[in-house]
Amino acid sequence: MPKLSAKGGNMPASPIRKLVPYSTAAKAAGKHVYHLNIGQPDIATPQVALDAVRNLDRKVIEYSDSDGFSSYRKGLAEYYTKVGIPVSPADIMVTTGGSEALIIGFMTAMDPGDEVIIPEPFYANYNGFATMGGITVVPITAHIEDGFALPPVEEFEKRITARSKAILICNPGNPTGSLYSRQELEQLAEICVRHDLFLFADEVYREFCYDGATPFSCMNLAGAEQHVIMVDSVSKRYSMCGARVGAMVTRNREFMSTSMKFAQARLSPPTFGQIAGEAALQTPQSYFDAVAAEYVHRRDVLVDGLNAIPGVICPKPAGAFYAMARLPIDSSDGFCQWMLEDFTMDNETVMMAPGTGFYSTPGAGLNEVRVAYVLKVDDLRRAITIIEAALKVYPGRLHC
Amino acid sequence: MPKLSAKGGNMPASPIRKLVPYSTAAKAAGKHVYHLNIGQPDIATPQVALDAVRNLDRKVIEYSDSDGFSSYRKGLAEYYTKVGIPVSPADIMVTTGGSEALIIGFMTAMDPGDEVIIPEPFYANYNGFATMGGITVVPITAHIEDGFALPPVEEFEKRITARSKAILICNPGNPTGSLYSRQELEQLAEICVRHDLFLFADEVYREFCYDGATPFSCMNLAGAEQHVIMVDSVSKRYSMCGARVGAMVTRNREFMSTSMKFAQARLSPPTFGQIAGEAALQTPQSYFDAVAAEYVHRRDVLVDGLNAIPGVICPKPAGAFYAMARLPIDSSDGFCQWMLEDFTMDNETVMMAPGTGFYSTPGAGLNEVRVAYVLKVDDLRRAITIIEAALKVYPGRLHC
């Protein structure tokens, strides 16, 4: 048999997928599993988006332009301008999810052997996108004690080498839920300008900021216009992950023009998803208000509940719908697997994402888990009770 | 400004995109343009597929599994079995168009510096997918005089080096419309087995075979089961290019398992498109019969019409909906641009794809164009009249 690529061997397996056989077995054994492991919200997609698809009046489902339907790009420019990010349709390329925006953006910016600096814990699939391009991820550890604040700029500067090409941040952050301040971002921009680096800003959780906080977009970093590549998606905003529609947004025309060559090779982003995405731009503010209120309630129940468990630390996230929690355990991979395989409370258990999958530094995240608060409050309360009971009997419990 | 990647610089521009500014200008000047340049059929998408989307009953547009909805994979396995390719759902990964099947397949098989051998002329975007992976395309020229038959196996063997990892064919072929015989394919399989190469088989035009010809799928090459990676798509079969749904099909489990890591990084193929794709499996045979009859009529009008022009050679395609034609011209790029920019017949002109874009060998295809017969017969007749008139006055006409 022909040998597969080394690249394929290097591709990281998802930290959650490793647990799937155990959750499947648990469910097959009749155990109920509370899924706090994934970012698939249970929130309904806006009616206006579903209706647009239901009222489809096309006879031929044709390709769109490679950068998306021009009417959609125009609508997106209006949306961004409305949320305080003044851009034109020419600054926007519609992509197949935020994933593709990152894949194309990485390939436009970086060659094999180049380096991207990312504060960790970070969204695990950034590793996969980097591996696809032969790009090295250079992590900087953020700490749970600081609520996963952006590490000091000196830490970034220390890691800059001749191969450094970009810094990538996620704001508001998956998996931390932390929201970077304007001042922190301005410091990052300054480094990027001084060292000629791109600044990739994954801002797909923009609408998920709580307690009156307003996100500051990297697109508004004065002086860094040619450096900033914003990644966006309809997946979380409108709870339509399956639409596979995102966007790459940048005022750097040369960057956009090169990215377009990658976009043209794959022809076009999905037509149906773009129809839903364009209609979703008409989603009323009341939808977002209701969703935010629901997530704040869930977050408070989850974070307060977890922090009430002896030995557990869980900083309160300012945005997104994830929280990282430190548990008194020896191994998050071991604990999450044990919860599915060996633990049960009234025939129920909880699935979480092991923290290790969100760190590049070996050994980091061993006693952390990511919890997605994508379930209803009653289910979250029950899940917390189960986690508390499990920690009492987990064989690898730490007593410190 | 930060420097872009060398990879981005290496990305080929599409041979057709270069002409877009000229066609835009022509249209802006009020000229009617007959588009024979693209593979976007005017055929209606099957009603059953459109209805499935219109009758959408989901409240949340969720991710599917990374390899596609299991019900769809099951349906696809039945479809393949019905067309004589017995596979199981485990042999199928649903992708975001055939494009993504090639991108993921290439990355699974090949590392930067590895080589893929492709008979030319070939679908121009293969170049882009190869460039994304840092892979070198090694062309073998097929000739219009032989109707673009598969080059002799000796020609393949001559080009095999220590870096050769795969052979890629498109059957029925874009841009040639040629259909390889079982015997030709068995010879290719033999080389692949002997030299430990993968055989990528782009079979997206399976349903477009004419004059009673039956396509032989590479999936049925006995002894090469671990070598063959089939690429498929709903784009042409059901005239729904915009659905962005395709498939990678292989019986090589290790290959599939590595490809799944790439698929998981980008989460899932489009949900709406899969709903349409699954419903499209119920398309009645009468749809395909009507479509094939229409294309045969168009092909005959086009090919007979072109061959009747002095100095023009156009082999009759056995499949797909493209034909390569040799014209008495100095440069296909120059001629196609001149048609848009400088020529007009009763305020009309024709857009074609320059042959050069389908060859890797420098200078090849200079006097060839690709013509897609995706317009109605009356329009094709008119387009041929325009091409004939243009060739009489084109300044770069060859008289040989």
C-alpha cells in the first residue's frame, strides 16, 4: 500500500473525538449523557433565515462568485458598519465557515516552516489549520488565575523569530470566554506593526458579550489596517453551524487578492448557506437580547455551581459560551474518559472536553476542562451535581 | 506591510478569471456574450432536491458529522452500488464539493515536494489544489489528434521518480470529454500497484456518457482497492454546483481515517446542501435521460458546427459537456481576449476558455480552446456562426 503523507500523520486528532467511542458506548449502555463538550448551541436559528431557505425561488442551484454573492457581501458590509466596523464589500470574502477563512488566511500569510504565535488555551482546530499549511504554532500560556487575560506583550516579543509571520487571537475567546480590552489589543497591534506580523482576529463570538461589555474589534486598531485579518462566521451568531458560511475581512487589498486565488480554486462558498446568511442579517435585536439573557443565566448557574464545588476554580467568562474550569484531578483526559466509561449517577453522566486539547505546551491543561454552557439551566444544574459527585469518587482526585 | 506567503504567489490564477474584466467590459458596452467558458450548466436542479430544501423542518441548522450525515452516506452507498460500484457507508466521506475531496485527498497522500502525475489538458484547478499542498504537478501531454486518449503507460512510467506519490485522472474528462476504456484504466492500475502510487479518479461526470458508452469506475479495478481514491460531486449530476457537496470514496481504511482528521478540523460539510443531495438520490431516471439527450444534441450541433469551419478540429467527446477544439490561431489567450474586447457580430460575441490554462507544459494549448456546451442549441448555433466570422478576421490567424 502507498505510504500516506507525513502531514496526515501530524494532523492532530480533535480532543473531543477521542472521547466519542466512550460516549457512544455509554449511550449504548443506556446511560444519559449531558453534552457540555461541544460548541453546538441548542438555540433556534432565526426564523427569517429558515424562511429564506424555505421560500427558495431558484430553479438552478448555481455557484456564487468565489468571494460570495455580491448582495450578501453588501449586506455584510452594512452589518459590520452597524456594529462599529466600517468596511466595504471589497474588504469581505465570504468563506465556507470561519474554518475556511483561517485555512485560506493562513496559506496566504504563511509558508511551511513559518510560525504563528497563539495565546493558549486556544480553539483546538487552529492546530489542524496550521498543520495543513506546514505552519508551526508557538503558544504563549495564559493562566486561569488571571482569568486567562492576554499574556504581557513582552511574552509575545520573546517568542518572535525570523520565521514569525502572525499572531492569532480569538476575542471573545473560545475556550476561555475572556474578552480582551482595547488597550491589550492596541499593544498587540503595536507589536504586529513593529515586527511586520499579521494579526488574525477570530471574532466569531462578537454577539456573545455579557454584563454590558462591548467587544473591541481588531479591525478598528488604527495604524494596523494592513496587518489585521478578521475571521467571522454565521455559525454561532445565528445558531446555524451547519450553514458553513463565514467571512474573511481585511482592508489589506494585496492579501485579499492573493486569498481570492485560493477561493477561486474551490469555486464558491455554499449557495443555500449564503441565502440563509443574507436573510439572517435581518434578525431582530430582540433575538440577540433573548439569546444573551439565556446565556448569562446559564453562565451564572454554571460558574457559580462549579465554584461552589470544593477544589474547583472557574473564572467567570465575559463572552462566548464556554468556561475553562480547574478541577482537583490528575488528568483531564483520564477524568473525562472515566466520567463516560466508569461513572454514573442515577444512570446519568457528563461529557466535557479535556483541557489538554486546548494547549500546545505539553502537560498544560492537565487539570482543566472546557465546559460549553449550551444546555438549558435545569440540565446544567443536574450536570453540576453529577460533576460534584464524580469528583468525590474519582480515583485520580488530587487533595491539595 | 508583512510579506505574503510564497505559496500565495505560486497559486495559479484561473485561466478564465483573467478574461472576466474583458467580458465585464464587453457587457458594460452593451455587447451580448455567449458564455461557452464555464461548467455552470443551465439545466434545472431536480425538483425533488429543491423541494427537500423548501420543506426544511429543522429548527436549528446544526453541524453534521464531519464525514456527512449518516443517512446521506447510507443513501450514497446505495446509489454507488446501483451504478455498479459496491461500497459501504464507511468507504464514503461527504465533502464540501469535489474540490475539498481533492484538497483533503492530496494532503492525505502527499507532502510538499511530492509529485502527482496528470494527463494534460486537465481541469485547471488541480494546479491550485496541488499548490495548496506544495505538491508538484507532472504533466503528460495527451493529443487532440488521438481524441485525447490516455497517453501510453510507458509515458507514465518514464515520469515516475522517488517523489511520485499519485496519478490523477478525470473520467469522463474535463476539459476533453474523453472516456477512458477499462483496458486503459487497468494498465494505469497496474502501474500504481507496481510503483506504490495512489490513483485519484475524478468521476464527477459519471452520468454524462453518450452514445451508449458506460463509464468504468476506477473503484472496480481489481487489485488496486488500496490505491484508488474516487472523487465525486453532486454539482454536475444534479446541476447544483452551489450546494457544495461532494464525496471522497475509498476502500483504503487507513487513508480514510487520516482524511477524517482533516475533515474534523473543518467540522462538517454544508447541512443544507446535504439535505438537497440526499433528496436528489431519488431523482428519477427520466431526468438523466432527458439531460443526456439534451447534451448529445448540443454536442452534435457544436462539434459538427466547429468541424465545418475551415482549419478547425474538434474531436467528438464521449462524455461530460466540454470539447477541446483546435483553432487556426496564434494564441488562445490572445484570441479569447480579442473576441471579448475587439470583435463583435451584430453586437454579439462568444467567451471561451483558452486552452493554455489546461496544460502544465509551457506553450501547450496555444491553439486550443475549451468550449462548454452548456447553452441551448439555438444559442450554440449562433455562437458557432460568430466564432466562424471571428476567425476570418482575427489578426493572429494562422494559415497553414
